Amino acid sequence: MCLIYQCQPCSKHFMGNMSATAAHSNSNAADMEDPPKKIHKSDPSSSSDEETEVINDAAAFVERFSVLFNCSYFSDVKLRVGDQMYFGHRFILASASKVFEAMFGDASAWEESRQQEIRLVEEEACQAVFYDFLRYFYSASIDMCTEKALPLLLLADKYNVLSLRKSCVDYMMKHIEERPDKNKTLTWYHYSKLTGPEKFRDTCKNFIVSNFNVILDAPDWVEMEREELADFIGMSELCVESEKKLWEKVEQWMMSENNLEFQRENVLILLPLLRFCKMTPTELLDIESSPLMELHANILKDKLGAAYRFHSLSSNGIFLESEQVPYRNYTAPLYGMRFQFELKNYVNIPKIESRVCLSCQVPYLPCPEANGNKDVPSALFQMNFYPKGHFSTISLYGNFMGRQNDNTTLKITRQTTAHFGSSYHFGSGQRETSKEYPPMYVEATLQLYSKKKEMRFVGLTVTKTHVFTSKTPELVVDNVVDLARLKSQDSPFIVEGCLLGAVYIKIQQVGNHLSNQLKD
């Protein structure tokens, strides 16, 4: 946080002075004439013979003050910030900032305020934008960009300039969705956790979790706080290309100059949060020659050993409950869990033709192609998404009747017939030899894409979980997104007339123990 000169006006004396002033004003109130009554266009006391109109010369008013910015003309104070000196006018500074008002309001309470030059201590980033900050006092405008937004917000908070604070937050809310080279969402999220507002904080977090591939390539990645990094990489809902890509970026973070001092502590805290068994054996082999492995082999070898064991057991059809680590939302095709869709001409397409239908074959194991095991079992799901409202038809006495509503509905149904050629052990003590699917704990995520300039990003994420059994073969999610918002002309989810999205189906656990949990 930026720091101000430590001498502060005595609040008790300051408030006492204000009270005395108020009392003096009240004692003279009886001797004063009533202020002239303001005449409005609709005021019946105004002239009835001619209409009045408001002449707004606000631009000229602002211009008169703008020419005084950093000008010695009528300047009664100098502000030194770093190596820069600025001419100031106490009245203008005090009228815009509650802090400057307190500083200059009572000279006897803060002796330094009587000096012609006042030194303000600011952080380097705030020094770089102090010119813009001070000019805002005189012109009520500012040249904003993602680099300046947070330092200006820091100054607005520090000097209690409420209008600028709101403008900074509004700007940042509109620029969370930026391409990686300009993206500052991580840094903004860190600050928003300290000061709010809550909506801004939540919007930053939602973008980070759903677009982590963007964040991994952002310039402030290596500056992320360890506690925040631990929070994010511990999430199953994190959307990332692959666990190997996440490992590479975490390694980059640990090897950066910012984090070298506490590297061993970082390794002990962060590595257990990475999911090595979700990497292929080839990817695990690559890690063995990584720089971090050379420095912390005694810690890493146990993690890699457990992952190799997982792959060894699963290649022989053994799925142990204790080793079923949750998937994240991986975008790489080799995981076989993301199914994309595109509905063209969304605005004009009839409701009856708007249903998105996908057949989704999802493997029990990560990266089955990379393992080279063609007999790895998979489950077949049917995904139906109704982005213009749900509809269905039923046959009644030979006639077809329709039912419909305006709920944007997602339905995921698991087929009943299993598709594995060998018997498999699902941690239940017996091998699965029938063609009926075992119970499955599945996490389903629907994402709708948005686009800003040339960058496509995830604008909406909805996640639900369900235990699929022979008695509960269907997951239904109603009101995925408000239909009015989806159909509006400025809908963020309609990209060049198309509705773009993806569904993730993640088999997080498999085994008869899930049936027992349902009974309990």
C-alpha cells in the first residue's frame, strides 16, 4: 500500500474546530437573509410568459481549472513525489480529497501543512502515475490502461477520492477479459481480496478459474502469492490444458527470482497439490530430468513413484478407491473429457431445432491413447442442451403432444451397456465381468464462450455432480443461464451469431462403494 507522510492532523481538534465553526454559523443564521430561491423550468413561480432552459457550461468550468494543473499561477503548495515536484492549489486538492481536506483544513493541527513544500511518500508504481492522479483533480478525466489501473486505485483509496476509485473499479471490471500479455487479473484479484468490492473480487476469481490458460501466460504469473497459488492449483474446477502444462508453470514460479529464497518450503506446500497420476508415463519421465527434480529429488521421487504405481495398476484393470484423484477441466484432446459444440444462427433458429445433442465416450483413465492400452474401459453418455428453452414430445393415443418451457436445460444421460473387453477391478473386492456399468461419481461442467477483440474466453461456467447408477442414469440441470440474457442483442455469449461452448464429463470415481454412500 502507498504510505502518506506520517504526521496526521489531530482528529479531536479538527472536529472541535468544525463544531465551533458550525455553532458560529448557527448564531448568525437569524441575521442572514434567505438564500435566493433556485428557479427551475417547472417552477410555477417562474415567469409564465416565457420558457426557461438550462445552459450547461460544465466543459468551460472544467477547462478553467484544467489550465491551473501543475501551474505556479496562484499555487500555494508544492508536492514532492519521488524526484518530481508538482505545483498545487490547496483549495482544489481539499475539494477533491478527504485526506487533503484534513491535511489543509487546520494548519495548527499539522504543522507541516504550513510549509510551502510537502513531501509525499509513495511506492514506485504510484509515483509513475501520480501525474495522472493529480491531473484528475483539475480536469475530472484520466488516461487509463491496464498498467495504470491498480496504482491509480491505490492512490484513490489512500487519498479517499471516491469518484476516481469507482472509475478505476469500473474500468477494471470491463478489462478482466484481456489477452495474456495485457492481463492483470491476478494482481487485481489479490488487491480486491483486501479492499473489495465483493463483486469485483468474485468476477476476477471466476475468470481466473475458468481461463487459467490465459493466466498462466500473464506477466504477473510469477508474482502471484503462494497462498493464492495453492488455492488455485488445489481446485478440481480449474480449467487448464493439461496437468503437465500446470506443472511446468508451477516450476517456473518456483524457479523465479521472486521465490528462490523459500523454494524448499514452496515445494513442500505446492507439490502435494499437483496431480501427477493425471499425467502420462511419458510426461512423468520428462519431469525426472527437470531442474526442480535435480534440486528436490528426495521430495519429488515419492510423488512420481505413486503416479507410476497408479498407471501400473490401472493398466492391469485395477482401480483402487484410495488412488482415485479428481480430474480438473483439462482442455487437451488426449483426456477425452471435453466435447465442444457450435450452434449457428442462434438468434433466428426455431426452438424445436435449437437442441444441441452430443454422444460422449469418456474413458475411466487419463490419456488412454498415450498409455497404449486399447482395452481401457469407457462410459457412453448422451448430452442434450436446450439453449432456447426445454421442449419434449409425448405420444398420447396416437397423437403427439408437445411440452415446453423457457428453462435453458442441460441433460446428461448414461447409457446402460458397458464397453470394456476385459474384466476390471473397481476396488470392490471383485472383478467386473458383467456388461452393466459400475456406479460412477461424475462431475459435469458446461461452459459458454465469449469473445473480446481476437481473444476467445470462457464467459460462463456451470458445474454439477451426480452419482450414476442403474437407478439414477440421468443428470438434469435447469436454468443454466437466464434465457432473456442469452437472447438479448448484446448477449456476451453470442459470437458472430453463433452460440459456442463445451461440456466436460469427468468420471471422478468408479466403484461399488458409491452405491453404499448413496444408501448411507
